[in-house]
Amino acid sequence: MLSYLGIAVGSALGGVGRHWCSVLIARHFGETFPWGTLLVNVLGSLLIGLFAALTGPDGRWFLGPTARQFFMIGVFGGFTTFSSFSLQTLNLVQDGDWFRACANIAGSVLLCLIGVWLGHVIGVTVNR
């Protein structure tokens, strides 16, 4: 039961962080393209890759399963958002803006994969 509570609290913290970052980014870059969601998802991917490498069995700072669930499922899961990405992409398609919709899909997948890979590489490097 403790792990469920930890995940719930972590999800709440991640969700608030996501909203804050998304609003901040939208104010600076506008809302014609979902920059906030894209950047939050890339940052979250980088952070979860880094955290997984640093706190896993071979990591510099080993954490038990409950602490890892709090951060990886709760905080980072609440911070990143596939549902917002999907809805924003659908809205772009419905508006006939196929270029931005495709750019959002390609950019999100590519940049999030690069982010998680880069986080992992940084974590492995720190572990040495």
C-alpha cells in the first residue's frame, strides 16, 4: 500500500511540475505549436534515463523499488504526458495543419528517444 501512496504523491508532484513548465513555455513561445508538451516530454525522458542509470543495481546511488517507483512511475510519469501530446496532435490534424502535426509526432518520438538515451549515457558516465 505504501508504494501506491508514493506513486500517487509522485504523480501529483510531476503533474504540477508539468503544468508549470508547459504554461511557462507557452507564454514564451506561443501556442500555435505544442512546445510546452514537447519540451516537458523530452526533459522527462532525459531525466528518467539519467535516474534509471544512476539508481539501478549497477548505479552509483542504488535505490530500492519503492523509491524508484515514486520517482520513475510517479514523478516522471506524472511529469511527462502522452495524452496531451495525442490530443494536441489530433487538434493540429483537425485544423488541417498536417505539417505541424507530423513535425510534432516525429519531433516527439525522435527527441524523447534521444533524451532518454542521453540521460542514460550521462548516468552511466557518472557511475564510472
